[in-house]
Amino acid sequence: MSTLTVQDFAKELGRPVEELLEQFREAGVSVSKADAAVTAEDKIALLNYLKQKTGTATAGEPRRITLKRRETTELRLGGGRGAPAKTVSIEVRKKRTYVKPEEGAPALDEQATREADELAARAEAEREAAARAAAEADARRHQEELERKLRVEEEARQRAEQEAEVQRAKEQHERALAEDPLYRAKWEAERARMRAAENVRRAAEAARALAAQPAAVVPAAPAAGAVPAPAKKAPERVARERGAGDRQHRTELHLAEGKGGRREKKAKKPSGRVRVENVHVFEKPVAPIVREVEVPEAITVGELANRMAVKATELIKVMMKNGIMATINQTLDQDTALLMVEEMGHKARAVKATDFEESLEQAVAGSEADVERVLRPPVVTIMGHVDHGKTSLLDHIRKTRVAAGEAGGITQHIGAYHVQTPKGIITFLDTPGHAAFTKMRARGAQVTDIVILVVAADDGVMPQTVEAIQHAKSAKAPLIVAITKIDKPEADIDRVKNELTKYEIVPEEWGGDTQVVGVSAFTGEGIDALLDAILVQAEILELTAPVEALARGNILESSVEKGRGPVATVLVRAGTLKQGDVILSGPHFGRVRAMFDENGRPVKEAGPSIPVQVLGLSGAPDAGDDVVVVADERKARELAIVREQKLREQRMAQSQAVRMDQIFAKMGEGEVKQLNLMVKADVQGSAEAIAEALRKLPSGEVKVNVLSTAIGGINESDIDLALASKAIIIGFNVRADAAARKHIQDTGVDVRYYSIIYEILDDVSDAISGLLGTETREQIVGIAQVREVFRSSKLGNIAGCLVIEGSVQRNLPIRVLRNNTVIFEGVLESLRRFKDDVQKVEAGTECGIGVKDYNDVKAGDQIECFQRVEVRRTVSAAA
Ligand code: GTP
Ligand code: MG
């Protein structure tokens, strides 16, 4: 709510400002200027004063006074044993409301009553009326606000329901597709029908667009000065049209390419008539629209097409021309996407993932910038050695029996609970005490404000106690020591304190700065003192967070549950997480479908420091991942894809791709029983022949299994398939395209290139018979892309090339590839940079290549420079 000044208030009451100021002064309220702020208390004080003056103070409700006190004192901590003293400001805020009973109304003497009557009787009546009106208006506003909120909630609920409905229908559809062949056939027929209808629609659209063309050019040749009146309207209409129908216009423009003649002919026809219904096309740009397209580090084909405002099929066609086979949902890497954008005549702008992340951070920071920060509950992590009583302690605080329900009594995950203690809300994270969960515990320390170190009084400092101390220190979180099990006869608090000093933890009572509290989860002794210690520590930390902002937080745990999908426990750090928000966490995103508190009760929103279970993410993020609310679902999806790609690259680096040389090692261990192969060749005949020959290889212990034979270049989905089926790809006179090459690097899939069939057979039979011999392998040294072909009278055709990978070397054999298929094999005639003959040209540089005995090189071809190396097979290297 905005602040109310004296001036505003006077206006509201319909009184002069001076008079109001005077009254405030008399009422003892310290507002002296017209632009000073008036608080609710000020108003009440004024009202009370006026009531007193008029003697109406006892009318109505009992009087109520709210006092707020804020006291700031300084506390010196430490200073003993050479430790530097710390001065901490402690602010104590108190709020008290006193209600004075009616009979306590002050008796006024007659004199005062009369004076009041004279001075303010009328004014007061008016003012009271105004105050009442203001109060009524306030109530109305409140009510409207409430109604609005309810409406929004209702709408969100309906939306969620609809979404769930759609999801259910989708799932049902997919299930039916998978399980019911009849349904599938019907569906496919329906799709075909729809596609046909779409084609008809498009054709009609194109025809319409063509029909519109003549009118479009009519005014292009009017007599000077004679601008037809409707043309004036054109720019804005064009703008509108373009906004609404970009795609249509573009189609028109592309169509115009081939149909230009017809348009021109009509245009030349002298015609004075202007077809009014088509005037909006007058100033349509005749050049194709060049868009600047942002290309992130990874993008799906569909999304890329979307950004260029072309149909995905159109993009897929262009990609196919460039030897890239990808479906609409496949992800392209940035290089490929950039190339395709240029290919389609648009301008591409590469955007780094860090740019996205930054913009995301800015959005979050922006939403928090002008928002008031309010006190938030402390997040407390309980750490300590196994069985030192962490869960029991928390349990006692929560007054429920968590430990009893845990498998084996060992905490297996980060449990999170917010508890309303008699002294305020505290959020607890109970981390596992077992050494195996060290990593998880480290995450617990990152989100935590205060660490409670649990040390059993009968056991003392143990290895994981030390570990916990280190975690707390590296997280720079203040530590409170809870010495548990003090009810046990063998408990020795002083011994524990003594041991702790070795790790620079000195109890307050010994002159240090660590609060140490002895507790027993059995008797409840000391638990109040522990809660006090936490709240004192929290107060010192002044933990605040914005509430009215986009939420951000961390994943505490996540899983995929049957019937619920991915379920993530999120600790909100700042802002308010609401049902319906779009959230992004690691490589996953989604709309918050539902939220539950730690007791499984549904909640609509969660503020700072509150843990909630969230449904609706696209996958289960890792514990510790950030969670942010993103205003825009598209942005969220985009970032999720980029992050996913990054992760995949990392994961693939350690993936399970099979390599031929590993076969030897694995065979020894009896692990490999069959060798899966995929054959890709330049022509069907070779493919068949190779597959046939491979199948006929004498099989020893290992069976050769040809999974597929196909013709054409090796693409990304071949690599995916090989990865999934643990197969080796045999490329006979074909190569992997750019995207596939990258994929090969990422996945480590074994792709072998051959140009001689018996070499394939040799390699494979060697592999399956477990022979260790030498192996000739072809290594691609470099690839040059042919840009242009020049004719030279002396040297024949020279290919102007750009070396795109590795290097091209003068003395090595080469192959010419067209569409990833080998069309010529030979040697270099010449290799030049500018006018000079050179031995080697590195990636990124241009050169002229003359191929001996081959004059058919074309722009777009690739020249591959390769070498044959003999390698001795070793088992150890493969292991
Ligand atoms: P992990 O989760 O496995 O690391 O254990 P934890 O630290 O959560 O310990 P837990 O609370 O499960 O307690 C371990 C054992 O100590 C149980 O048998 C408890 O009954 C016992 N215990 C816990 N607190 C007390 C206490 O205050 N007094 C006594 N006498 N026994 C306790
Ligand atoms: Mg436990």
C-alpha cells in the first residue's frame, strides 16, 4: 500500500491541511509537514484525541492501543583466548496491543467538554463521517481484492483441471497407440486425411495469394502525384497484416520467385481501377524478410523453424539437402543450427548458454529489486555422527515419531520440516548421518542458515562429527552444538566440550562464541533452550527475504512416483512459489501442478524458508539444483533444452558405447556373446553384399548380428541407435555428417569407415575370433569444404576450399565426398594458399585444391584427407 501523506489525508477528509496539522500537533502526533506520512496509528491517535475533545471516547468499542518498540543494543562476543572480539547489533522488536475496558473512560471536566463542543462539534461529525466512508471504502477494496484473488484461484484450478484432462487424454491416446493396432491404424488414416486436407488448404492459400498479386503492383506505376487515397492507409494495414499473417506473406513471396512473369505481365496492363479489397498489399516488401534469429547452444528443429517463421517441414527439407537427417523433435547443436539459419537466408545470432542464464538471473533479481525484504524463518540443518540422536531430537521437537517409521532407523534422505515452535517458525533439514551420504549432506549445508551439530554425550566427537564441522565451516554457517542423550548415566558433557575445542569450537561459557546446549530427546530436557539458541542466532543473522517476488529455491530431493510423475521437494529461498508457476530446475521445467507440505497436505503457495513437495516438473532434478520461477514458459523450455544438451554431453563422455577393441577384453571375461553391427553403404548392392558376407562369417563363441543395412550418409539417429543397441557402425564409402560426427565424439560410438569389403571381413573375423594382430585403421586427417570451383588452363579444375576439420596435407591420399558418400578416391595434384604451393593447410583456412585425374568437383563437395595407420591391438589398452 502506498504511503498516505497529511495532504492526502486532508483531501480524503475534506479539511484544510493547516487545520489537520494543528490537530495532529495537539494530539501529540509528530507530523509537521504537509508531505509527512500518516500511519494508521497516527490516525487512531488523532481520532482518540478528537473523541476525547468531544467526549465521545467511550462510545463504541473498547479502546485499543498498539505499541511497537524497537530497541537496538550491541553485544560483544568472544574476545577470549586471542580470538578477535565481535560486536553484533541486536535489534529487539516487540509489539503489544492493550485493550482498555469501557468503564475506564476518562471523565472530562465541564470546561473541556464545552470547549470541545465549541471548537470541534461540527468538524468532528464530518470527520467521523469521512472516516467511516474511508473505512467502508477500505472494506470494499478489501472485498474486491478478495474476490479477485478467489477468481484467479478458481481460474487456475480450472486451468489445472483442463491441463490434467488433456494430459490424461494424451496418455490414453499414447497407450492405445502402443497397445491397440486397430486404434493405431485408424489414427494413422486420420492423420493422412488431415495431412491431405492441410495440403489442399495450403494450395488454396497459395492460389489466393497469387490472385492478390496483380492488385499489389497496380499503384506501382501511377502518374506522379496521383496517389490513390486508400494507399495512405496502407502502411498501418501492412503492419497489422504482417503481424497476423507473416507466414502467409512469406509463402507468397517465395511463390513469387517462380511466378514472377505472371505478376509482371498483369502489372504492365494499364489499369486505372484499384481493387479496394486488396489495397493492403500495396507496400508489401518484395524482398524476402530477413530475420535475425537467436540460436542457443541447443535447439530443436521445430523451435528453430518457429524462430525463422517457416514450417518445420521446410527446414527439414533444407537440412536434408545438406545431408542432415533430423526429425522435428530432434535437438540440433548450435553450429548446425547456425548453418541452417544462414542457409535459409536469415541472419543467425549465436547465444551462449551463459547469456540465457544471465538473463534468467537478471529477471529474478529484477523481480526482487523493489520488493520489501521481510524476516524469514531460519533453515536449520542437523548434522552429526550416526546414531547420535539427530532424528530423535527433531522428532521430539515435532512431537511425532519419524525415526520409528524409517527403515532401520537410518535417515535415507534429506527430510525437511517446518515447525511452529512456541517461539516462532523454524525449518529443519534432517540429513543422513551415514558416511555413504556425505555428498548429500554437503548439499544440506549449502541451503542452511544454521547448523546444529549433534554430539552424543556418551560417545563424544566421532569421524562424522568432524566432517560435519568441516561442512558447516565451508558453508560459513554458524554452529550450535546440541549434546544429546544427557539422560544417559554415562553422559559426560564436559568431555564433549573439551573434545570440541580441538576443532576451534569453544563454548560461550568458556569464553568462546559457540552456543552449546545439552539436550535429551527422551526427557525433553534442554530442548527449549536449544530452540531459544536457534532463534537468538537467527535474530543475529537478520535473515530476510523478499516475499512478493518470483520464487527461487533449491531441490532437496526428487523422485519419480507412479501416478504422480516427477516429485521434487523444494526449499523456497526467496519469493513465493505458487501453484501454476512455471519453474525451471536443472534440465527440467514445468508448471507447478500441485504442492504439498511435509505432512502431505495440499498448499497453494509457499514463501521463503518453507519446504514443499512440487508436482509438474518434466523430470526429476538432482538434489541441490537451483529452482527458479520463469515468467515465460518458452524461455524455460529453451533453457531446459540447452542444459539438457550440456548434461548429455557430459554423460556421454562416460557412456557405454561399445568399441571393437573392447570386444577382445570383454570376450575374455565372457561378457560379450554377440557383436552387433549396423551397415551403411553408398549403394544397396554393397550394403547387401557386406551384410551377407558378415552373416556368413564362421561364428565362434561370438555371434555376428547385423542389425540394419541402409544406404546414405551416417546421421545422428544412426548413432543413437548404435548407442542404444550397443552396435558398431560400418560405413562403406559413406561418411557421418557434421551433426553425427559431433554425436560420435560425444558418445564414443565406434564408427569404422571402409572402402574395401575384405578389410571389413578381416577386422570383424579377427574381432570375433579373439585374434590379436595388427589392424589397419583409416584415420581421417582433415576435411575441406569446396566453396567454389575455378578453371585453370594450366592445372585443370581447382577447388576453392575451406578446411573445416583437422588439416589437409599434400602427401596424403584423399577422397571426394558428395552428400557424405564417396564419389572419388585419389591423390592431390596441388595444394595452394593464394599463389604459393604448401604442404599443409590447417582448419579454418582457405586453400585451393587440385585433384589428380578428377575434374568433376562441385561446390558443396567435401574433400577428405586420410591416412592408413597400422595399430597393434592390445587388450590392456581396450580395457
Ligand atoms: P542416523 O539417522 O542413522 O544418523 O541416526 P540419528 O542420528 O538420527 O539417531 P536416531 O535419532 O535415530 O537415534 C539413534 C539411537 O539413539 C536410537 O536408538 C535412539 O533411541 C537413541 N537416542 C536418541 N536420542 C536419545 C536420547 O536423548 N537419550 C537416549 N538415552 N537415547 C537416545
Ligand atoms: Mg536419523
